[in-house]
Amino acid sequence: MDNPEKLPEIKEILCAMLFATREPLSLRQMVNVFKRTAETYEDVAASFIEMTVKDVEAAMEELRHDLSERRLGLEVVEIAGGFRLRNVPSAGPWLRELLDKGKSAKLSKPALETLSIIAYRQPLQRSQIESIRGVAADSIVRNLLEMGLVKVVGRSELPGKPWLYGTTQAFLEHFGLNSLDELPGMAEMRRNLEQRELELKAREGKLAKEGEEAEAETPPLAEEVSESAEESAENIEDEQDEDASRED
């Protein structure tokens, strides 16, 4: 931008945006807010009409540095595909006591197990979840849906078209993840799945090749029938010749 010195500063506006919203904001969303505001309030915000993603990114980095340097108990984190303003983890115990968020906010062990299965293997059906856990999952899946950690992402092509479940953006926010790739072991799991797919394809190709070779080595049925018929005819002629010789 031609004139970066403005009142308020870009980082101040960004901090206010992140404070006011409950959802993570992407750089592009913040740029769009600057542009729409400049069009609506020309007298005070017209100078922000040329705001770019690069400008917002630079101001965001400055804001993050200032919060960390001044130890204000807040930090900007990149989460669920955007940025969010939150308290520093070290202040957690005091905030939980203030807001009375204790045991009720915790997920039970069965809920965590079910949620981890969905996170790592999504999309999948409820019957698949139950097959892995070995117990019914109706109530747990329903609770996870109500908490907004799980959502219906489609239907299976199997008979009855059962629902398919996957995780939500709230799941990423809850566990402090920017994407599913940050799940522990996710990269290794995907590598294993890719390796299994390659091995399966190689095995299928080998079986197909062996089938083709076996088919090439096997004479056609028509030739087998023809050869068998010729052998039978020769045997009949030999028997007739022997009979004629005995009659003579």
C-alpha cells in the first residue's frame, strides 16, 4: 500500500475483528471486510480499498509479535483454515474456574474413541464405527452431532443408503488443529493406506496376467472337440478293419 500509516492501524482493526467473531477468519475474509467497509464508509475507511492479502498477513504477524512481546494473556493462532484470537494456554486454569468449565466440558472415553475413529477413517457409516468398537454407537454419535464435532457428510451407495459421518470445523477448533493432516499419525496412516492400495493393485495385476497366460496355454475347446472326434473316428475305422479281417 502507498501509505501504511493509518488510524487506527491495520493490526488494531484485525485484533478487533478477531475479538468480535466466534469463527476463525481467513486472510481473504479479512481483506474483503476492509474493502466492503471502504465502500460503505468512504469518509473514514476509503484508504483501505486497496488492501491486499499480503498487507493483512504482514499486519497479522506484527499483531502476533506484539501480543507475545507484551504478555497480555492473548495470542493469535492459525486454526481450522483461519486465524483466531484466544487466551494463552497457561491462563487456562483461571479461566476454567471463572467460567465454571470443568468436567462437563470433557469428552468421555467412549466419545473420544468414537470421535477418533471418525476423524481418522471418515467418511464412514455408523455400522463401521460399531464394527471397530464392538458396541452400539447410536447415543454417542448423536451426542457428537449435538456438540457440533461430527456432521453428516453424505450417504453410502450400499443398500438402504446409510448416512456417512465426518468431522466438522468445530472439531478442528476444539483440538487446536489447522487441518486433519495435523492429527497425530495421520501422515503415516495415509502412507500405509497408499502402500496397501499399491500392493492390492499389483496383486490384481499379477492375477490378471496369470489368468491370461493360463488361457493362452489352454487349447480352444473347438480344437479339443475336433481332435477327440478324429481320434474316435480313427478308432472306429480300426475296429471295422479288424472285424472285416476276422470275417475273411
